[in-house]
Amino acid sequence: MVENVPCLTHHHDGVTIEGYSRAAVQTCWRINELKLLFDVGVQPWDFMGTPVMFISHAHLDHIAALPAYVSRRRMMKMSPPIVYMPDSAVDTAWDMLQNFRRLDRGAMPCELVGLLPGDEAHISREYVVTALPTRHTIDSVGFVVHHRRHKLKPEFQDLSGSKIRDVKHSGIEVTTEIRIPVLAYTGDTNPRGLDENPVFFDAKILISEMTFVAPEHRKEKIHKHGHMHVDDYRDRAERFNNELIIAAHLSTRYNAAQVKRFVQKALPDGLDGRLKLWL
Ligand SMILES: [Zn+2]
Ligand SMILES: [Zn+2]
């Protein structure tokens, strides 16, 4: 493996979260067990092995390395990736890739898929990803990964296995689908992105943004620019039902020690120990 990019790793209940995210620098995530990438402000060399990517919005620190991702997969003879992104960004992203094709003289095989809030992407038999409306300064979406399971309908629960098979063979649907939100990624958003999509509070793992932490920064201005402050987390402390809450995308105006100090002050118990600062 070539170490070409700073990258942090965290394990939670069989899921490996890897990535790097600082505001205006770069954001990228990989969830290996779900075979998913989120955002591509930069591309760690070995992330190219994952063929499905979801881009939250087209700010440069979230999309700049898209040509590198597409081109590297081609060079390494991997299949063309499927890249989901806000619908309004697709045509321009496609043109950008074609311009790189002219510069680089290499093909850019990929499928770009536009998403509107509410759209679903069936990435496998077991997992479906839903796009949710977030609040940023340009078109943006967040994502929730649902694990789909099939549960026997209550009216069939007392039947024996062979009876259930008979019913099934007669063409009657014996199961209903249940969806468990296992992981959510908000991308850049102000707190309305959380409040308007309660599933973010219920996903097992939430990856979100905490761009600002110092008390002197004005909330109205932060929200207007489509970002969150640690106080927005404090104001919603009771609402987070997540097992793990990753706060990333911290501004470069703070060093790690400052972030920890401000967050410790605002949230002394770190949301019952569930908050993980991505530093
Ligand atoms: Zn950003
Ligand atoms: Zn942004």
C-alpha cells in the first residue's frame, strides 16, 4: 500500500470507518465492510479498490480527486465505478472528466448517477442508500445506509416451516421488509440538515460535521454558511440515539488540542462517551 494521504481509522461493532476530513482541506471516507466511499476531496491510493461512491456536494474539498479515482481504476484494470452525486452536479462533473480526458489523454470510464433528496440507490441485495436533503450553500445531500432484512409477517408466525412454504408457493408474500439504518453521513450541513431528517439521530453510526468549536464564532453566520458548531450538538444532546457519533470537518483555524478543549467544555461527557472527534 502507498501512504499518500493522512487517514484515520476507527472500528465500531464490525465496521471499519476510515477517512480524513478537515474543512477546506479535503474530505474522504471509506466503509470497507459496506463497500462504500463517501466524498473524494482526496483519494487515498488503496480507496480506489471500492467501486461505489457517494458524493455529498460539489465543493472542491469533497470532489477534487474524482478524476484521480476514475482514472486510477481504469489504469489498474478495475471496473468503471458508480458515482452518485447531487443531480445538479452531474453534467458539470461529466464535463470536468471529459476535460481531464483531453489533458491526460486517458479514458474516464465511470457511471455518474444524479440523486435528488428522497432517491434510493440499491447498492446490493442487503443494503440500500437513501439521499436526504441537507442545508449547505450549494446543492447537497446526506446519506443513510439501510440494512434490509425480511421478517415473517405476524399472521404467519405461528405456522410450521412446511405450512409457510406452502403459503409461499401459492404466491402469497409471507415476509415484510424491515430497514435498519446502520450508518449515516450528513456531509456539510447546518443543523437543519439533522433536524429535518430524524433518521440521522437514529442511525447506528452517524458521521457528521462540526466545523466550528470556539465560543466566539457567531452561530447565525455559521448556519448561514451551511455548517455546525459544537453548541448545535449540545442543543440536541438528548436527540442523538446513535451508538457512535463522529464529528469531523473541523476548521483548520483550530489545532487538535484546542478542539478537544472547546468540545470538552461544551460537552463534558462527550454525549455519554459516544462522540468521537475525527482528529
Ligand atoms: Zn466541506
Ligand atoms: Zn462544503
